[in-house]
Amino acid sequence: MTAMARLPRLIIPHYPHHVIQQGNDVQPIFREAEDYQRFLGWLKDSAREYKVAVHAYVLMPIHLQLLATPADEAGLALTMQRVGRYYVPWYNAKYARSGSLFQGRFKTSVIDAAAYFLQCSQYIETTPVRAQLAADALDYPWSSYAHHAGVQSDPVVNDHALFWALGNTPFQREAAYQALTERALTASQLAVIDRAVLKGWPLGSDAFKATLEKQAQRQVLPAKRGRPFKVNPPAA
């Protein structure tokens, strides 16, 4: 039996990243509407300061997810750190608690946009439906779905070119996105996205991962540990 070694977190500028941050010990990180609103305000300001384009998001009671493109290698981490610097002390003071709110560092998966961007956006925005917190994605107020469905403009969201490519007019784009969301992701699609973000692995083809390795000049998937396979020499 071999184990997979952990690699440093991979962040590549100008690629979309699927980000997940969980509450410490499965504790709530949002309890009331004000909590969600405060977090989104700090997220908007922080993303703008560090040149991170947030394309989709969902804030759940015990975790949050983003789909975001950083302009440089440091911006995504700096954005999350800045949000935490404001939100965690405010939340702790409000609820008379102390200590960590989030469970370690956030996890992220670099996305092959052409193949997976729209799937990841749909995955994120339909999380409340899968968690049975809403019957429909539009019924959940703390995600970017209402923005993409054309119900209300969201100042946090910076639309990706692939969303704009869904139609020539806002109505066409919104209708196409709603139709896409109505076709639920399959169990295998969900599993692939789950595995990538929770392991911190890139989401894309082998060719995409090879491109990332060249660009990052490092390995992007962990190598198997253990004794190397022994090849017997050919008989004389």
C-alpha cells in the first residue's frame, strides 16, 4: 500500500480556482443574515484590493465556496486572509466566542476553464439544494445564482468570459445559464469536482495538468510513496 504525499497549495495566476473554506470542528461560520452580509462586503472589498475576480460563490452555515481568478500568485491567499482579519474578530465579538473560526487554510483546485468552469459554477450555486437548505437555487439568498439568473445584480461577482459566451444579450445568457442549472450534475461529475477541491488537485485533462506543471515549474499532483518497483533483468 502506498500513500500520497501532500503538495504545497497550487495557485496559478489568470486561471479560475475553486476554493472551499470550512468551519472549525464543523461549527457555524454564519448564523444570521447580518453575518452573511458582512462577509460579502469584506469579500468584495478584499477581492478588489488584491485583483481577484470572483465569478461565483455560496456561503453555507458551516462552509463557503468561491470560483475566482487571481491576477497574481499571492492575491487569492491575501484576499482570504484580509476577509478573515475583519470577519473573525467581528463574529467572535458578536457571539462571545474566541479562537479559530475556520478549519485551517482554505483548499483550492485550479480549473481547466473550457472543460469545467460552468460545471464548477453550477456545482457551487446548487450546493444549498443538494444540502436540502432550499428547494431551488433561487430560493437560497447567499449565493451568486440570482445574479447569473438575472434576478438581481451582485456587486461581488465579476462575470467570466465563458458566462458571457452563453449569449449575445443578458437575457440570452441568463436563460442559457438557468437551463444549464436545471440539468443537474451527475453523481460522477459531482464526485470529480469534490475530489479535486478537497485534495487540492487541478481539475482538468492530463494535458491541462502538464501545462500547469510547465507554467508553475513544479509537480501538481502528488507522487506515490513507497519502494520503487523492481524490474528483474532479462535472462542471459
